Amino acid sequence: MQPVPVPAVPSSMRPRSRSALVVSADRSFRQRLSEILTGLRWQVRESEGGAQAWSESETAQPEAIIVDSWLPDLDLDEFLQDFRLRFPEVDLVTAGTAAGAEGPRGPYRQELLYAIRRSQDGDTAAWRTAPVLVQKEAPAPHAIVAPHAIPMPSPAAVAQPAFFTNGDAAMMPHGAASARAAEAASPGARAPSLADRLPELVGNASCMLEIGRRVRLAAPRSTPVLIEGPTGSGKEIVAEALHRLSSRSRKPFVAINCAAIPESLLEAELFGHTRGAFTGAVQGRTGRIESADGGTLFLDEIGEMPLGLQSKLLRFVECGELQRVGDNETVKVDVRILAATHRPLAQHAQDGGFRADLYYRLAVFLIRTPPLIEHQQDLPLLVEHFLERMGRDAPVKKIAPAALARLAAHDWPGNVRELEHVLERAAILAGDETTITAQEIDFGAAVH
């Protein structure tokens, strides 16, 4: 019996794959969005920055391009404007607000917006499961896992976390209950979402997204910001993000650690000095405040500043004028002041160790960076981030499940900075091996 020939389906009736380019410095965002678009029959390419996206579009022009709210190498507004002129027929969508962009709308714009919303909500099966770092069944000996292969939690999973599984019991991280209670106590505040995430701040935990939300709200203003958090929790990174997203981003970002300079030299370092103002001042020097004119001044560890110098800083904060050491003239300087401290500065001021009037002028807007133990579900992402960064000068190492479980069991008194150092130490101990095992995880003598 001869087989009955099956007529070919006309090409015009076949489901057509459409092409899209996803542009974001955030690898996890690109992965989620690409996965959703692929499920909608899109052929997806990815770019980490604007220059790469431009080159990709020149090589094979996509039907649509989705651009994140920040580019690491180009100004976003300039990129969007130039891209529209060069590729006017491409459907251009900005992912920061999921509201699209000016210009011609493609016939599949709604699919793109739907994919963006789902990627920001974490509403896909592949990304709904919280990371299980300690498994009931031990993994095979010498098994290797890439950190990015561990699925990340959705906002719902963050709100009701189950970070470590041991048999049938789930243990919540230290501080999660108090964080939820604080959120419930302020029902008027908008809950942070993945759209608030900043490239500099690695993590999808609600406390990290809240930092991103606050940074985006405060960055466009000149309001002083006080950043409080334990040592090693990323306070300077937050300050740099505030500067990058501000209108002062093209001007200097000047940082000074108030605890690292002797009291006798700190005034001259901040305000500058004239020639002969004190012994050893063989020539005049511009201070850090004046060198930040037009930009941002970051005063790290402001709680360690001597009380006598605080009064002089207070005058500058109030009127924007400074007086160099040894000079009678005042200089007008326009800077935005960001300050950081590991101390509870309000309590420190109440105890008399810090001027209360200066505190209230610095803490107009407050951002708190949490200890790592309060967002330990971000550990796999942080591990991946640091291993990739160390891989710029050497092959990127992977990490074994047992090593990741050992990291998860640590209480991290040194926070994210300690994690970075532990991984760097482990990479050195691993030598030429491509995988970091539990034997290479050495916490040293932790200081509590």
C-alpha cells in the first residue's frame, strides 16, 4: 500500500519566529526575558551593553529590541535617540517601565510588554523555586554546579521564604520576620519590585529591591542622603549608584573615609589649606569638598568625625561656603552630600557623640543596607557575580554544591565583603582546578 502523500503546509501559514534583541547588563533579567520570549516563538539574542547591541543590530537587524533602564557603557537617552534614527522600523521598547518607547509600534508590541511584565514578576515556572542549598539527598561526589543554574525566587517566594531545606523543615533567615512586620507597619508605601533592581546591587531579596527603589527616588534630587548599614554591606556602592543616576553624574564623585585620616589632618583634607597654614604646608592645596564642586561628596564613616570638625562641616552644609585652613576668604561650592556610617547615628547623636543638628541635616533621606544574613537567598547570585569578576584575569571557576552549602551555613559577620574575600581565598587554594570544593572554603578567623 502506497503512503498517502501529505501536502506541504504553505510557508505563509506556518507559525513565524520573530527576532528580538534583549539589552541589559543584568544577566538574570536577560535570561528570564529570553526564556519567556522563546516560549512565545521569538528568536532571541542578548547584549550586555549599548555598543554590543548596536553591533548586533548592524549585523542582523531584529524586529524588536528591549532595552533595560540603564546601560553600562552608553547614556540611555542618547542611545535610544540614535537607535531610532538608525533603525526606524525596529520596535523599540524600554523595560524600565514596561511602557514601551516613543516611535513606531510593531504589530507584536503587546507580546513584548507581556513578556517584560512576566519577567519582572518572576511569573515563570523556571524562576519560581527558591534556591535549595542543603538538599535532603546528598549530591554525587565531586558534582559541579554553576551558580546561575540555581533558580531564583519570585517576589512571592521572597515574601514567604524557604531558603534552606533540611528534610521537611524550612528555616527562615534571621531578621525576615521583622522585615515583613516593618513592611506591614507602613501600608502606604509601594512594595518594591524587580523593576527597582540596580545593576550594582546584586540580589532579588525584597530588602535589596527596596534599596534600589529608594536610590531611584532620591537620585534625581540634591537632597542629602545618609546610608546606614554594617561594615561590608555595600554602602559605598549605594552612594556611587546615587551619583550615577543623578544629574551630577558627569561631574566628580569624591569619597573620603573620615575614620582613615588622623584628626589633625582631616580638616585640611576636607577644606583645603593655604601655603604655610601649618608646619609642612609648603604649598596650598584644594580640599576634597572643593574638588567635588558640581558633583557628589561621599563622607564615609561620618560617625567617626571629631566633634570640633562637625561644627565646621555643619556651616558648609547650611550655606554651601567653606574656608580653607589658613585663609580668611570663603569659597562657594556646589556639592551634593552623601554620608555613610556603620553606627546607629541617631542613637550616637542622642548619647552626645555626634551633633544632633548635623545629623538632622545629613539624614534628610535614609537608606539602610542590610547584613548578608538578612538576604542570604541572594547568596547564589552573589557567588556567581564574584566568580565571574575574578574570571576577568583567569578562567571562571565553578563551585561544587557542598561548597555552596558550606557558604550558606556561615553567619557572615563581615557581610558581602567577607564573602568576596572567602571566594578569592578559595579560588587561590583551588589552584589550577576549575571547581571550588568545600575543602577550599576557609573562613579564617572571623571577627564578630
